[in-house]
Amino acid sequence: MARIGIIFGGRSGEHEVSLMSAASVIEAMTGKKFEIVKIGITKNGEWRLYEGPVEEIESGGWEEKASPLNPGSLREVIDFAFPVLHGPFGEDGTIQGLFEILGIPYAGCGVLASSVAMDKLTAKEVFTNKGLPVCSYMAIMSDELFGDKARLTTKIEREFSAKYPLFVKPSNMGSSVGVSKVGSRIDLALALLEAAKHDSRLIVEEGIDARELEIAVLGNKELVTGTVGEIVTEAEFYDYNSKYIDENKTRIIVPANVSPDLADQLKEIALDAFRAIDCAGFARVDFLVEKGTERIYLSEINTIPGFTRFSMFPRLWNGAGFSYSELLERIVDLGYERHNAKNRRQATLI
């Protein structure tokens, strides 16, 4: 029986989100054809082996009951790694690099796709180069905030023809952490400072009156897409609070009410984007579709999307006929498939 290491927690601002996702994954995979090994990473970056009840993970109580674990000894503990880590140090290629060094097969995208997808500026540059539709954006370095702020905000307003609202985001962060919707110059200056708390590279995007639609992709060489889902929120935008705290303000609609033609366009772009950054295994591709015109804008790719039973990603597959447990098993199969294919390629070159 394969020992599947579910790795959760982490050093990012999305630590608590990871705990919620991991608890759901562990519950769904326990008692199946795998031996589940629970591995937590504290906010300080300490690795720990946890053997207690899954209920203690989401609450954070697992830390006191877990024992220290040297990550260099992972191969002695697990056969396969399933990282359920959101944000930096988990979704950005760093932990994927560790698995590659140790020769451990793992779920999801590799180092390149993970790092590119995590960095919004880099991803947009790749998408633009591939001719994929993205909204207007501007890169800002946090060092610029130490200079003439009035001059900086004027430069940004000139870039967007002084048209508000705008969105300000840290380039390398997820779950809408550090993201602000701004409607004035004063708000813009404050939003830049907030985003700079999370990254040295910031991104400013035009605000679009749009529907938020999402597509799930599964596969390595042979790719399939789930059904189309939609996020509808009463908040100013789909921020961290509306995602994980006050979920009553948000509705997830699966399937979304879209025309077959629009659904086909979204799925085609999703697959193109998945291939453009060399994704593997699974990912969720997010879109903005402008109201009135149905103009499509590729927003971002999430290589480790939310994994609670109620998150968008598993719902998209449920709408396509995959149960939650079947989805997780398929992700493990794809991880082994990618690992074995890579080993075969390397063997032929020796």
C-alpha cells in the first residue's frame, strides 16, 4: 500500500487555508487504497509528523502533538507527496524542487509551472507572449514606494487614463491576500503599501465589470476540462474574507449559466494556458468575462486550488461526474504517471 504524504500548513499567509484543504483531503483518502501520512509545516517552517486525529488539523491543535521531522528523510517516510500548500513556499515551485531533488513522485505541477503561475507578473508576460487575452496591467516595484508617491500614483493613473476602479495585488501571493480594489488616488497609495507587505513586485490591473468564471483542468499529455463554474459575491470583490470567513456573501454556481459557445472558448483558452506554462496533473484556470460584451480575459492559473469539499475545484469535477475521492485518486495516478515518464526519458539518455 502506497504511503501518501499529505503536506499542509506552510510559511505563507495562506497557512490556515491549507489546514482547511488538507483536513478535507485526508478525510476523503483515509481508509481507501492508500496509507495516509500527515506532515505539517509550521508558520516558522518547522516540519512535523502528525499521527493524531484529522479534526485537530484545522484548529491548529496538531502542532503540539506532532513530532519533529527532517525533510531530508522524506523518502524514508512516504512514497508519494501530495502538497496541499497554498501560496509561497508551497505553491511556487520551492517544495516541488525538494521533491525533485529527493526523487519523490508528487501531485500536481512541476517547478516551472508552479513558480510561473504563482507570480502574476511573470504569468501575464507568458500569456501575452502566447497571444492569450489578459487585461491591461502595470508592474510596480515596492522600492518605488520609497520615492515620490504622488509622482508614482500619477504615473499609474496616466497608464490607465485615470480610470477607476483598479486592482492592486502582490505579484507572488494567492487567496486574494494583499489584494485591494481602489476607486481613488488616496486608496491607490494605501493599496500599494498593503500589497508591498507581501511582495517586492506589485501589479496594478484595470477594473473590469465582469463575471468570474473558472475552469478545472486535469491530465498530463491528455487533458480534460471540468464544467464551467461561477463565483458570485456581494462583497466588493472575491477577497480573502468572502472566500474563507464570511462565505454567506458568496455563491459558487456549478454549472455556470453560460452559452455552449462561451464555454467552449473558455475551455480552449484554459487548455492553451495550462500548456503555455507546462502545467501537469491538475490546475484551476480563472477568467473574467466582461458583462455586456462577453469579452474574455484570462486572469490566472491556480496550481494548488482550494481542496475543501466545498471549494470550487472539486465542485467543478463533481459537475463533470467525478466524486471527490475519485478526483483525489486520479491526481495521485497522474503524479505517478508524470514521475515514471520522466524516469523513462532519463533512462533512455544514459
